[in-house]
Amino acid sequence: MDDKDLKRVLKRQLCIDEVDMPVKDGLKKSLVGVIDDGTKTVRFVIFEAERSEELTAYQIDKTEVQPQEGWYEQDPMEILNHIKTCADNAIGQLTELGYSKEDIVTLGITNQRETTIAWDKYTGEPLHPAIAWNDIRTDSTVDAILAKLPDRNKNYLKNISGLPISPYFSALKMRWLKDNIKSVRRASRDKRLLFGTVDSWIVWNLTGGPQGGLHITDVTNASRTLLMDLDTLNWDPMLCRLFGIHRESLPQIRSSSELYGVVKDGSILDGIGISGILGNQQAALVGQNCLQAGQAKNTYRSGCFLLYNTGTRRVHSTHGLITTLAYKLGPNAPPVYALEGSIAVAGGAMKFLRDNLGLVRDVARDTELVAGQVFSTGDVYFVPAFSGLYAPYWRKDARGIICGLTAFTTKNHIIRAALEAVCFQTRDILEAMNKDCGMPLGKLHVDGKMAANHLLMQLQADLIGIPVLRAHTWDMSALGAAVCAGHATGVWAVDQWRHHATPNDTFLPTTTDDDRDARYTKWKMAVQRSLGWATTKKSIAMTGQAKRKSSMVTLNHSSDVPSSPPQSRKASLVDGLSIDYDRLGNPIKDEGVDNSVQELIKFSARKFSVFVPVQNEEVTILDDAEYFMSKKECDYGMCQCCQPKKKLTNWETIEEIIENDPEIIFDSDDNPIVVDPNAFPSSFANGVDLNRPACKIPEVFTHICNKLSHTTLM
């Protein structure tokens, strides 16, 4: 008997032995496996087709590194290793339930969105740690991009991509990697660079990696990059050019539910097909069965993510929300859109009360217990804007405040106010969604670990005035990915799933409209008082001001002088002014090199951004409590009544700016070289002798070369 016959006999014997194993409800169903990569954990979950309860699951915590304040990185290889470990353990539990690996008919993938990875397509090695979605290192890159747009309008691209220009989205992270990481630049130059969100990285490795791995993503993840056109569902050439991202390095965009390929990595998943991919929040929308226009879900974690299904109608928000893809259930199925609002701090506020103020010991237990000992906040309001306010305000200058304190305020009132802050922020987003869509929400589906807090859920129902339906499963993302994967293989009928009643707990409002609105008005007053606390620092690219020389000086002997910002390239020639010292230790500035640096900076704001403090010209304390909710189309340049110059259609100007934008290349020592296409003949790029009269060397290089030569001789 050869090996093949032996395997066939063993498999048949395994099936016979499993007949007597216990199977749920006595019916053996097809199984769907799901890879769930979140911000903190990696999970592998197995579902029985058309059942919402998890059959088996296994998870492992991830390592997140914070090399600098506001920077968050993950190890791409750790993600792959955790997937294999979780799959081994989850599948190992099937035997006790009367199933085996052979019963898994397909796989779905759901992932943290916007997190960006760059890797070598020939070796499969990551070129840098994954930059997480909440990483804000790209602030200077944002300024450089805004400098190319009329009026530096961060919403200028929303008409195409649905997104504002923000460090949140993947295009900025890709641009930062190309600007700052030598290995990424070299890979781009050698045509071996691949970019992708985590789903792309996982699929590429599962389907063969360097040996023919599929470089794909789905529409939900692609819609979070700032590079996809929401109408065509393809990479937009102008956006790719604006951010300097080559199309060849980006994955192919596919639907959320179709057979993409088969696992070929030699793991326990080998041979199983992959047929579903969604970003985690869109997957939760599907898992919550919010498949009809006018339905919404909110996920309560360290932050909150609220998605509102707008159906096949793409709604352009004029109230601080973003437009995204909800899902596309097949290559020929119509795309379904959603409005989204994000709350930066939800569960994070409870951790702040525990770690910074010591008001609670156990967040999950004490917040509900302590806050429940008082019947109200005593008119105390807590705005947890630790690093600014997200939707619908989008104010970086906001900072957290606790107001309304009296001599009778206790920690119970403050903790309860922190819970109410989550609910008020949710109402902010729902109010904006109602104004954008004109479809009042009838109920709110919720999930997430923080949703286990009964008091929080009741407060949420009271403060928004509609029923809150809490799913019995805290993570609905895996279920949504299973639905899409099963739908593509015919084992999970979406039409029937639309009518499926997901088990939930219902919380009904118990307050009057007058009381609810009065408390919400005071919340808006508290938000007003949180604005204008932070001093906004902008780069030369953003402000257009002359460089303040004091901000560039770096003196090792003085701790009072600020060093260069963390986003600066360490190997850059523009680390600071050239400073010498006389015998008495007084600094002597070399104006020649300083002027050359000024000229170099003028060539490209994208690469050499310098942070300088500027006067904040925005209104900081607003007089009208309903200011944000009263925004109109005129405020965003999208109306029909204003002058044409405000409309977002001047793409010819943008194209001209982009095409004339100088490029900066780097030599073998990582030194920058400016190449202006309008200033140099083609022979410059071909290596022709620069001493020829036909090619004049800019004065900037003469100054720098002379300075470097003088330093070397000394």
C-alpha cells in the first residue's frame, strides 16, 4: 500500500470514527474559518455555516511597540506566526465536537484597517515594522501634501476618496515610509516594493508569498487608503501621483466576497480556499446584520467606531463624517456605502481614570459598580480629548477637561461622567449622520468589550433616545467575515441572513426628551471649553512662512534649545544650522550654508518639513453651542450658491502642481539630491558631465559642496 492509499484509508477511518462524536443539534454542517487580526490580538474562529455562535476560537495577544510618543508599530512576522498558532489550536478543538479540518470549506479574513506594511516581493521580508492605524508620525507628511492643494483644504479629496487628508489613512503612511526608510526607497527603485494593509500581507503569504502569492485587497480596506476612487472602485491615478505611490506596488482591488485563491503555505490551513475579506468595522456591520440602508452599529473598545449603512447611495458628508465602502458581496454585486464616525477615546478614558488618577482598580468591574452608586453626574461633564477631538469636530487643538465640579463632587460622579462622555460622543455622530442622510435611526446595534457594561448601555439608550441592541458576542467582526466567505462558496445564504435574528439584549430609553436635550446642550458647552488649549505646530510646507532660524538650532551644550522634530530624517543635511564657536564659546553661524539650506527647502516641502510654532488663527472658544451641528454645504465649498472658485473640481491646477513638483533622490550615503524637471536637461538624469555649460548646477549645491569640502580639509 503506497502513501496515497494509506492516507485515503486513514481519512475514511477518521470519518467513520467521527460518526459517533457529538455534533451540535445532531446536524453536521459545513464550517467556515476566520482569521481575525485586531489591534491587540490575533484570533482564529470557526463557525458552523449560518449560525452566529462561535464553534471554537483561539487568540494570542500581539506585541505593540511605541518607539516615540504617538508612534505605534507591530511585527508583521509575528502576525503570521500567531495566525498559524491560533489555527492549530482552534482546529485542534474540533475533534471533541465531531468535526475535523476537512469540514472547513473556506476561510474569511478580517483585519485592523489602515495599518500599513511594506515588504520585498522577491524575499518576502518586511522592510519596516507595520505602522499601526493610530500612529500619528505622518503629521509633517500631511502638511507637505496640503501645501500642494488649493487653500490647503484637508477635505479637498473627499469628493473622490471620501476621506480627509489625515495621518489616520494608509497613503500618508506609505509616503512616510518612502521618504524616511532607505530599504523602502531602494525596493521602490528596484521595482520590488509591495505595499498593503494587513489583509494584503496575510493573503500574499498564505497563497505562496514569493512563489506566486496573491497581492490583493478588498474594497473596504482599499477605501481606507486615500488612494481609491469611491465611484470606480479602482486606484485613482491622480491620487497615486499626488502621494507618490506607484501603482505596481499596490494590491489588486477585489470584492469582499469571492474565491480569491487557495492556501499554499504548508500550514494546517494548506489547501483551504479564501473567499472573504473585510476591514474589521465593516465586517462587524455585516455580522450585526445591518444590511439595509438606515441601519447602524457602534463598536465600543478603547475608541468607538460607528458605521451607518447608506445602501448603494454614496452620501457626501458635510458634517464631519467620512464616506467609506461597507461591503461588496461579489464581483458583480453593487457596492454598498456607509458613513463613519470615530471616537478617539472611549475605553481609553476608563484606563486614564485607573492609571493616571487611581480612581478605579479594575476597569471592567469597578466603573459600573462605582458609577452606579450615584444617580447622576451632579452636572459634572468630562470631555476626554487627550489628543484632540475626532468626528464630527476634527479639532487637534482640543484637550481633555472636567467641568462642573462642586464641593460635593466625588469620584463616583467623575467616573459616571466618563461613561456619559462615550454616549454623548456617540450622539454627536448620530446627529451628524441624521443631518447628512435625512434618515433618523430607529435602533443602534452595539458590540465590543466595553459594551458588557450594563450601565453604559442604559446611559447610551437614555442619551440618544432609541433602543440599543447589544449582541451576545462581543466581537462581531469574525462573524461578518464568515458570512461573506460562506456566501461566496454557497454555504451561507445572505438573503436568508438578512432575516436572521442575531441574539441580543435590548436597552430602552427611560428619560424624557427635555431632560435628554438639556444634558446634551451642557455637553456641547463642555466641548466648547475643551477647544483651543493646544498650540498647533505647523511645518514650513503648511504655513508658507520663512523658516524661524531659532527652531533649527541644535546646541548640544544647552538643554533649553529644542532638538529637531522626531519626524526629521536623521541623515538629512537639514538637521540644523551650521554652528561654529569662538574662543569664548559663543556660536558663530555660517550664513552661506544657512542660505543654501533655505534654497534646498524651497525645492520640496514634501521631504524637508520644519516644525515652527505659529499663531492659531482659528476660533478657539465658540459662542454658539450648536456650531458644529449647524454646518452647511457652503462651509465646505460644496453648495450651488457660492462662487465657482470654492468648488472642488480644479484638478487641472492640481495636476500642474504635481507634475512640476521637484523630485528628491538619494545617493548611496542617503544624502538628498534635488532633481527639478523644469530646471535640468535630460542629460542630468543620464549622468552626463555636470561641468558642461548646457547644465548649470544650482547655487545650493555649490554652497553645500564647498562647505563639506572645507570641513573635510579641516
